[in-house]
Amino acid sequence: MTVQQLIDALSLTVFSLSDPQRQVTGGYAGDLLSWVMGRAQSGDMWLTIMSNQNVAAVALMADVACVILTEGVQPDPTLLSRAQEKGVNLLGTPESTFTAAGRMGALLA
Amino acid sequence: METIKLIYPVEGGDLIEAGEASSKMKLTLKKLGLPQDIIRKASICMYEGEINMVIHADGGQAEVEVDMNQITIRMIDSGPGIPDVEKAMQEGFSTAGPTARELGFGAGMGLPNMKRYSDDLTIDTTVGKGTTVTVIIKIPQ
Ligand SMILES: Nc1ncnc2c1ncn2[C@@H]1O[C@H](COP(=O)(O)OP(=O)(O)O)[C@@H](O)[C@H]1O
Ligand SMILES: [Mg+2]
């Protein structure tokens, strides 16, 4: 599944989208940044409620396919500009992390 | 490939700007055409090291060397040093303050991540003098 297909399937909010054709191969949910870098895989969608600029750097280093801000969290302006500048796919959903992860997991299965 | 040497200064104190050195290194490794998983390992190690220099040591310098066989990242600071390296290496051990934690850091997973993603990790530290963390990532031939 591509990031664009994920957006369409779940009506995700698009904050920044530079690589809509990137393949999504799995998922990870978490807010502790080092935990995410230790456990997330390349190509994952990363669900988090963290909205600061460091999220863009972590997404870049961990090479995730996209970041999904859950619970209706809005990106800080610095995160938004960083994501655009670095080419990080940054999306959002009003759903809880639990609900969103359930629906996304079903899509990937 | 000739040995390539890159030097990145890391500003202390500014957690919001942290990640610049790692981003730049990642771009350079990409341009060198290294395998994606090797770039990912190096980037995560470098970012964890960069964050540590910012949070724990008021900045420092990262020196990166790339040759045919490996990437060597040396993160050098003149901070407080690490009194108990064995403890610092444990998952979950952290002396990070509330500001770092609010931003999502301080999980005590940085050094363990560097160990996980590198082929060799060396910590050379003296209390009151500073710390040099060196990671080596081998490039499969
Ligand atoms: N460059 C450094 N200078 C001084 N202390 C450090 C340095 N790097 C790590 N430490 C110490 O080791 C601990 C563990 O580091 P780490 O595993 O990266 O976790 P965290 O950064 O989340 O605290 C830190 O909390 C700190 O006490
Ligand atoms: Mg750390």
C-alpha cells in the first residue's frame, strides 16, 4: 500500500506530502523518540501524539514511510516547516491512537 | 573509495534545532550511494549521539569517516563525562531533565540504540573532562 492509498482509505488529514508513492509496509505507535528509533522499521507508518520539530528528524533517521499525528493533534509550526523542508510525509487523524492503529493494521493485513 | 572525512559542529542546549548534523550526514551518505539500511543505522546512531551531546554535554563535535569497509562516527564533547558507563548503557537509565522529557527524549534508550545499530561502540569518558563515543558501522562487501 502507498501513503496516498492510506490517506484515501482513512480520509487522513494531509499536513505535508512529498512522497505519496512511498510504500507502507508496517506500523509503529509511540511517543518516546528513542523508543521509536529503536523499534520502528523502515517503511512503517508512525503513529504519535508528539507534535514538536524533533518528530521530523526522528522520522527521517528512522526512515519511516509517514508520520500520523493521532487524537487530532496539530503539528507545531516548526514541525510543519521542518517536514516540508526535509520531505517527511506528515498526516493526521482525529481518531485515538488505538482506533487508528486498529483500522490501519486491518488495511495492511 | 578514498577515505572521506566529515566534521559537524553540534550546538549545545538547543534541543529544537538538534538533528541538523545528522540530517546533513544522511544526505552525504546518500550521495555516496551507500546501501539504505547502512545509512539508516548510521543516521540513528548519529542522531542519538547528537541528542546526547545537546542534552548532557552542552554540545560538541561529530567526526564522520567513510571508507570502503566502514563508517566511523566519533562524537566528541567536553561535557561532564559519564560516572558509571555500565549503568548508562542500561535500557531505561536516564539523567535527562524535564525539558528534554517533554519533547520525547530521556527514554534512556540512546546508548542502547547505538549499540543495537552499530557493529562496535566504544565510550571513552572522564568525569569533569568529557566524553567521546565512537560507533563503527561495517559496510557489507
Ligand atoms: N555525551 C554524554 N555526556 C554525559 N553524559 C552522557 C552522555 N551521553 C549519555 N550520557 C549519560 O548516559 C545516560 C544514558 O544515555 P541514553 O541511553 O542516551 O539515554 P537518555 O539520553 O535518554 O538519558 C544519560 O542519561 C546520561 O546520564
Ligand atoms: Mg540519549
